[in-house]
Amino acid sequence: MFLRGVEGEAFSGKGWLSLEELGVWVKQRVYAESGKQQLPQFGSMHGEGQFVFLKAGAQVNGARLVLALPWGLSRFSNLKT
């Protein structure tokens, strides 16, 4: 469900999606598609700001987006694109 959301289903016509919006979307979809048998929970990340996903090909004007990973990119060095 998470992948369906970030691949485009959860964006609601926008070019971006906050982590909180994605969490609500996933929760509602899982609940509906499981016949009201599953109700996932999600929490919040500590700190300031909001994690934002950009839809593939979306253009965001006037916004500066920064990705900060506390462990650095070296953790992902073995991933293939």
C-alpha cells in the first residue's frame, strides 16, 4: 500500500505529498481494502519540518527542498538503481 501511495495514488492531484498525508492515506486504504479487519497505526518523527515526497516529474516552484539523512548516504552505497 505504501508503494502504491508514493508511486502516485495518494497525491490527490498535487505534485507533492507530506509524510503525514501518506500515513493517513495508507491507514484509510488498508482499513477499506481489508474489509475493516486491519487498522494500521503511524506515529510522528521528532524534530522540526516535514518529510515530503515529490511525484515523479513534478515541478515545485519557489521551494527549496533539502534531504538530510542522519546516517549519511554511505548506508545506501550498495543499492542498485
